[in-house]
Amino acid sequence: METTSAQIDCASFDRQPSPPSVARRVAKKAMTLWTVMPLYADLAQARLARVAGRIFPGRPSAWLDRFRAMHPSHIDGDDLGARMARAGASVELQHRLVSSYPGPGAWDPSGPQPPEREACLAALRSVIDEVDIERLGALLQSLHEAGVAVGDVRYGDVITVDGKPHLRGVEGAPADRRPSQRFLAQRERDRDRFNFLFGAELLSEQVFRTRIAALATRRADLFYAPVYYGRGYSVGPIASIEVGTGKWRFIRRHLPDVRGKRVLDLGTNNAMIPVEMLRAGARSVTAYERDPVFADYARLNRRWFEFVDNRSYGFELVERPMHAVLERDLSGYDIATSFCSLYYEPPETMARITRALSRAVEYFVVQANENQEQHSGELARLASLDFLSRLLAENGFAEQRIVRFGYHDRPLVIGRADRNAT
């Protein structure tokens, strides 16, 4: 339902919240189910595809058979496996380690390791440095971004040419331009296996889960906004339209078109909505987040979204409070957004930010929060739709579209700058 700021009733923010009506609760549950059911359907489909892939694994391609049959003498270069053998890790020991790889997520890099792995890693580090291992990881990353799953690469498949490591036998490998579930499973195995054999931390599902668990120990409410990344990957319960992916799916049709636009997001939290805007076609997003734990979470989320989508996004994170945007040249942005965050700044600072944005962007999207169980007193006043609408109207965004729902406590103010204002 859309209205104008003049039609919004004023409210007292110190009274006890009244319980929602039965009709409102039913409407909200129905809308929540309508919004999140596609997420659960996609989640179930992805998990079934993974199970099917384990039960009926795909046959190796012809190029992989040719690759395994290649003789080292066919390509000039220093064979890493031979160098490791000379350093004390025999070919037989390397073979035992390769054969002992248990599969993605089936080993603990922080736990006890098989003696073969410790011996091979010691020999590896004596003949190749961390920079070269990072280069190999970057090479594997570039192959995956091109849609190529490498397969069972061994130490002997790494050669050094002109002082730089290379993988041989990858030429002619088929590319999956639109990543299938099978490709993603193969990519996960590639990366997890690389970490197992080379002692690396190339981003994989296991590495992501480990890092996100470490972040959760630093902040108990880290997952209050659940995220569905796609392809069967999620964090937190996604059955909500108040926060997280459910909120994005609920409000996205009301937002200005972000395709080709440069977006500035204030108070980004875990960066889920900015990355979803990039998925929707935004040219770039700059996001501000002051909390160091949520900033780390945002960086990790960005990387995991890119991993799931097998592409890069134009995302910049600024680990500073929202008011720091006043120090920035804002002329390069088209749209600014602040989802349930602007009201954490003092009123005078909110006004300064809004005035500065009105001179640069076309749209400023601000989300209110009128759930009186979450906010009370002065914060409830600042987070109200009435206050935020008036704030934008008095600071350069008099033209507004207000989106309010009878079953949703987080309405939107979509202000459009007056280009003729002086």
C-alpha cells in the first residue's frame, strides 16, 4: 500500500505495544510463506542434486583420461613431485597421501593429520614457497571462473617454468559456462583437495564454514539476518521477511531499478542486500559498516556469494560509521540506501547525510522499523516512518513514494531528489 507522509498518523512511542490482530498475523504468515518457499524449494533441489551426485557420480571426461596418461617428458619444466622426492617425500609416499584424501569436508585441517601429509607438506615447503602456492591457488581460481573443473591433480602435475608454477594437462578441458550442480561439486572437490595436498586455505565450503564459525564466537547475534546464497548454501533460518534474504525478496520489487547503477549503502551489516543488488545488475556498490565483526562477515559473505555465482562483483566495503560518508565525494553514485540503519545516527547527523546525498544521487531509499518490541523511546521515534519521511522531505527529497504494509513493521521511504532545487 502506498501513501504520502501527510496520511501517516502520529504515534506515541512510549506506550506498550498492542498485540497484533489475528488477521494481521495470518496475513504476515501467508506472505512469509509466499516469499520464502522458493528458497526452500531451491535448497531442497540443490541438496538432492548433491546426494544424486554422490550416488551416481559422473564418469571422467576423455580429456581427463588423456591428462592422466601424459608423460612428464611431454612438457618441459621442473616436476614438483620429483623435487619433493629428492627432499625426502618419496613418490610412493606422495601416492599414499593422494590416495588417502577422504573427500570434501571429511577431514579436519586443525586436527591430527596423517603422517604422510605431514611429511609431504614438509618436503613441499622445502622446495616451494608460500608465494608459489598462492600462485597455484590463483591459477586454480581462474580455471574455475572460466568454468573448468581440473580433476585429480597430483604433485607431479605441477611444473616450474621460468621460476613460476604451472599446471599441465589442463589445455582443452571442457568449460561449463553456466555452472551446473555437477560442476560446482567438482569445483568444491578441486579446492578442498588442493587445500589437503598443499596446506592451503583456498576458499571452499569447509573453509567458509570454519571462518564463519570463528566469527560467530566473536559476536553472538552474528546470524540474526539469515542468508540464502543459492545452490543449497545458507546461514541461519531463512523463514523471515523481517531480516535477511527473506526481507530482500519481500522489498526488492518496490525499489528503484538498480541495473547499471552505482549504489551507496549505509549500515550494510552482513552485505547481503548490497550483493543481491549486484546480482540484480547494479554496476557497483560501496557499503559502510562500522562494526569490525560485521565488516569481516560482510567481506566473507561477498567472497562466498562470488564463489557460489562463480563470478566477481564490484563491491567496496568501508569499515567506518555512516557519517564518514560526509567526507566522501558522492558525485559518482546514482542511488543511496539505508535499510534499518540511518536512525542510529543523531538527528542532526541524519539531516547532514541526507542533504549531502540529495546533491548527488537521484534516489535515497530508507527503511524504517516500527516494531515497538525492538525499539522504544527516542530510538523508536527516529526509526518511525513519520520521522524518516519528514527528514527526507526537509533535506532535498520532497518527492517520495512510501511503501507501507499492514503485516510488515519495516516500511520504506523512497525519496527522489529535486534536481531543480538550489
